[in-house]
Amino acid sequence: MDIKTHLEIDYTLCGEPIEVVDDEFAKVMLNTTSNMKVDEKGLVHGGFIFGAADFCAMLCVNHPNVVLASSHVKFLKPSKVGDILFFEASLLKKEKNKRVVKVIGYRQSKDDMVFEGEFLCIIPKKHVLGK
């Protein structure tokens, strides 16, 4: 895998890349841990789920300057500490510097989906923070 984006992201919080095919597909695995829980029952905060899905979308585009412009997502089932989640991102549309990426998240199989969404990714000419 030749990862070109989000090079300093924390894989323990946003998932570990498993597969990356530029402008086509990406797969990420997230081990949910106790520092992600919100209560005594072990419910994982949705922000970690979203973070892994977002990272997977960025890897699908795999450009050094890619950023998220918007998303439309659904949390389909709750996740708990100890779940191992997989996220798959597929390119739906490519237009100039814009990419629309579909991301699904699931436990062991796609029959146990926990997340789905569409992400609008933008590739600016320069890094969004300047030089």
C-alpha cells in the first residue's frame, strides 16, 4: 500500500488501513477500546465510528491534500468496546477536484452493518492550512 494522505493519524483511534487503491477503494479496521466508551455498558462514542469512516474515505481518494467537505451518514447499530469494525470505501463519482465516496461499516460480515454514509471529498491545489 502506498498511503499518501493522513500520514500522522493515530490508527488506534481512527482505524488501521488494510487495503488502499487510489480513487477506487479502501478498507480500514478499527478495534474499539475502553478509551472510546461513553458509559458503564461500553457503548462506543459515534465520533470514533465516524472518524474511522472518514479516514477510510480519505484513503479511498488517497491524495496528500484531500479534505472532507460534507457527509450524509447513518448509524445503523450501536457498537461496544471490544467490537472489531471494518470500513470499506468505494468511489461513486469523480469530477475535477471532487470525489463522492460511499463508506459502509460492519462487524464480521456485511450482514452486520453498523454504519453507512456518503462523503464529499475535495482535493485543493494546496494544503488547506497554507504553505
